[in-house]
Amino acid sequence: MNRQGTLGRGLTLGLLQAAMLLGLGGQLLLDRALRPRGWARTQPVDPYLPIRGRYVALHLMVRLEGERAPLDPSSRGGSRSWVSLHSRGGEVLARPVPQGTAGALPARGASPAGWVRLEPPVAFFIPPAGPDPSRGPLRGSMWVEVTLPDQGRPRPIRLGVSDGELFPPRPLPLG
């Protein structure tokens, strides 16, 4: 095999990979610009991995809108239920839906105040110079702003903190 043929194939493969990466990045930026977004309360989870990188796993806690009967009232896990998400007034809200509904996400439990926990947790990647906000003391509750795609789990954008009175939450400086 000659050197010029190998170089041409390598260049073609590199261009194909760059096109795929730019396509995915463009799709995510387009979703962020056009899809609804809102704030959801979070519970940080340590994934217990020896090499976990610079991210924190977050359980999204969303307020259940409307009737609460379809969800298990146990806040300690309970049975899995299905919800669809939408944004109103800058907050992410959940609505009970039957399993198999387009865009339905699994949720567990419901608190007496009507909060459900989405399953599984989402990953929020922390900038290299930024502190891990889940490991230090916070004054208030941690929230995450997310984009709500047509299909799949919400995509985290930024973290914030609220003292219970403040909405939307104050964004956390991460680097």
C-alpha cells in the first residue's frame, strides 16, 4: 500500500468524524435554542466510581402537576411510574402518563408535597477549574436548568441554588 492512499483514507476518516461531531454539537445547540427549558430541583448522587471524572450525578426532582393518584405515594423508591415533562413559568413540571407514551420518562415515588424523582440520574459535567458544588455546604436547595428534548432525558445546562423563596434559582459560578 502506498503512503498517499493511506493518507487519503486517514483524512477521509478524520473528516467523517469531524462531521459527525459537528452534527451532534449542532443538534444539541439547536435543541437548546428551540426546545423548552426550565429549572428542576436536584439531589446529588455520588456514583461510587473510582474514576468518575469531573461530573456529578443528579436525581431530578420535579413537581407533579394535576392528579397524583397514578404515582406510588412512597417516597422511598416505590413502584415505577411514567411521566411527561413540560415547562411552565421557568419550572419543569411532570404529568402522569401511561407507559409507552411518546416521550414518557420513568419516575419513582411522590412526596406529600407532590415531588417525583426521575430515574436514572443525569450527569452534569463540571469545568476543570470549577469546584464540585455537590461536595460543599449550600445555603438552600440545588437546582439545575435543563433543556427538554422531544425524546429522552432532560439535558443539564447550568446549576443554581435557591433558598426556597427565590425563583428562578441563582446560578452557581463554576469556573
